[in-house]
Amino acid sequence: MIDTQMPEVKQLLQNLTSRIPKALPAEERHHFISKDIINNLSDEERSSLKGFFDTSLNLMRKLGASDIDLGGWGAKDRIWFRIQGVKTPVEELGEYSVEQTDTIIQSILSEKQRDFLIENKSLDISYHYRGEHGSINRQRATCYLDMGAIALNMRAISTEIRPYSSFGFHANVARFHSLVHTKEGLVLVTGLTGSGKSSTLDAIVDLNNQSIDAHIIIIASPVEFVHSSRRCIIRHREVGRDTMSFKHGTIEALRQDPDIIVIGEMRDAETIMSALEVADSGHKVLSTLHTSSAIESIDRIIGEVPVLEQDRVRNRLGDVLRCVISQKLVPGKDGKRVLAKEIMLMASNIRAAIKNNNTGEIYQMMREGVKYGMTTMEQDLKRLVTTKKISKEVAMNYSNNKKMMKQLLQSMV
């Protein structure tokens, strides 16, 4: 399909971009493409560009890639896939000039989105298309500028939820995730970009959707996996379209009779404070943070607020926090990525450590809390080495505490 489309699309792009005045500065070039080219596309031309882009996304899924990247000077005229964690240019998709990728990317955006991107230099969107077998596939994307040119990263959103049972969570962990057992409190899923946070959060939502009659409100930017209401009413509210911000969506949710509020990401102090207040009001809150460990997550939350407010936030966090899952996807021996996770559950000694600003003591408490369902990242990496899923080198590379990881690996000899 790509082979038959490519000559036609390349000729179309060459014709379209030949109209762009050569001396235009970057911002004026983007305005010209938006107003003078994209707005004047015929239905056939628009369909041809979308068809090529969607076929590229189908190839991405067929190859098991998680991301597609194109546009900007850094892409070197290629379209790139991330396959099993590795970025690779895809030869069969051909080469495209910066002006051509500017045009391709703008062609999949609405006029309002194009104006926002040009003005704000960055845009987060969701994108859906019909797959080869008729399924509706969803992607999340960010458009941004690279030396004045438009670049795009788009990530595939799974069409299926990973079963909650496949995570192997201890029964005590599951109790904190389930509304059946715990009606309130804050549950965090943390990790760096590409660590599978969204998949874990979706699995927790699905666990509740199948086990209790309730109301779940998901606030996201953008909305990724769309859950079907089963036992729960599930609302999806996209920032920028359905609500003004994470903070606004969180506060508005209190008037919508929720049982669980899912905040896609706690990315600023206002959202963090809103999440703590909502959890303190007796609701169950699920959210994510871009941190690599449970202790770093606690320190990050407290560090986001002014010094004079930090004692109050420590006390509130100690009261509302229930569970932190910090995860990484690490290279497995079979070439696929394996989930490694650190789990902290709220216990009286951990609550006291948070309130007394002794977070440095929590790591040892987690190490000693294995029978209750807790584990450090290093303990879980050792488990993956013991079960021959990853190598010792990978365990060392992905550990947070290198000294402890070395000790754990030496104890295996």
C-alpha cells in the first residue's frame, strides 16, 4: 500500500510546497501553509495526504512500534519509528523535505489547532483513524518546533487494556486500587516518559469498571484509551476541549458526583494541590507523575509548593497518600521490554516519615515491607534477573540505587 501511495503523495507534496515563497521566515511559512495551502486543498488532495499518513500509522502498529516521529531538522528528512525502545528511520517510507513534513503535519490538524501551534509553539492532540481491519485506532501526539520547523511525535494507544491480573500485584496493593476496598485516598503511578504509566492507570480503571457500580471521571491531555462504561459510568474530559485545565477539571469534578477522579498528570503546583484537596475531601484520586521512584515522588510533590506551605502539604500528603507505583520498561533477554516496578504502600511508619520530613528512611521501610506487598526497584530488578527475564547488566543500568543493586546481585552468586 505504501509503495502505491508514495509516488502520488510525493508528487502532490512537491506541487504544494513549490508554491511556498522561498524567502519567508519560519512563522510566516507556517501561516502560508495553513491559510494558502491547507485551507485550499481539494477533498481528493486532503484524502490523499491523510491516507498516506494513516497508512504509515498502520505500518507502525504492524511493526510493533510505539512511536512515530517526523518533521523538523533533526529527523534528517526521514520518518522514524521507536521499536522495542529503539528509534529507527524507516527506509520504505521515503524522504521528505522540511517544507513537505510541515505540510503533512498541518494537514492532519484543524485550523484552530494550526493557529494554536503557530502561536504557542507546541500543541498536544489526540488523533484517531480507521485501521486495516476496520478498528478505530487512537494516538496521542505532540507537535512542536525544531529550529523553526514543525516536528511531530505520535504514540500508539493500545486498542486493548492490559489485564490487571497480569501485573502480579500483591493483594494488599490491589485493595488500595479497588473502590470495593478503599473508597478514598491518592494512588500514584510514576515513571519517566514511555514507562507504561498510562497502561497501568487504565488497568486500574478497568478493574473498578468491572467490579463496582460507580462514577469515574477521567481528566486527560489528551484523552488516550477510551473506556466503555460497564458497571461504572466513565466520563472522559479532555483538557482544552472539555475543560480548561487539569486544575479546573479536578475542581469541576467535585460537582459531578464522582467516586473516582483520574487526573492524567500532576504537572504543576496548582494541579498537585487540587488533587490533594480532592483526595482529602473523601474521594479516590488516581494520577501520574514524571518521577522514577516513590521517594522522589513524595519529594517532588512537597518541593512544588512554597517553603512556608511545605509542612502543611507534608501533613496532608501523609494523610491522603495510599500507594505509589514507580515503574520502568527495561530490555528483556527476549528482545522485548519487561516491566520493573517499585511499590510503596502507606503504613504508619511511612506516614510518620513523610510528616516528619524523614523521607530518606522510607527506602529501608520499603525493603522490609515485602510481605505486605512493597518492593524497591532494586528488589524487583533482582527478581527479574533471578527469573532470567533480564541480564545483570540491565539491572545495574536501570537501578535507582547502584550500590544496593550491586549488593543484591552479589548475594546471588
